[in-house]
Amino acid sequence: MSTVTGSAVFTSEEEMDAFLTENINPGSTVIIREDNGDWRANWLPGTDIQKYFVLGASSEDQIYFYNKERLWLEIPAFG
């Protein structure tokens, strides 16, 4: 599985956190959504989510930016 751009579903938040922390490159944006008890994560390099997700993100998504100084910075949702 490519860790530059991808998508995965996890059965627990802990499983998702471990995967993202170990496999996602700094400078990536991660879009997370809880879906019927599962956790769905999409990730991509940089911050241009429009380039990868034509429909963008919804208010149900949590958007995070990963960098080396601060592990995860939450990006406020936008409408």
C-alpha cells in the first residue's frame, strides 16, 4: 500500500493512530471520519485536498496536518 496517497478503514481509533504515526510522511494532510464504529482515513501529500478529493471535505470530517515539529495539527473544518 502506498503511504504517499491512500485510504484505509480501521476497526479502532488506536489501530488507525498507530498506522498513521508509523506510515504517514511529514507534510501530509489526513482526513478522518468515524463511520458506523469504524475509522476511515484518507491521506495525501501537502495541503491541497481539492487536488485529490474533488468533492473536498465535509463538516463531518476531521482534517489534520502532520509535521515534524508538532505531530498533528488539526485544521478547522470549513464549509
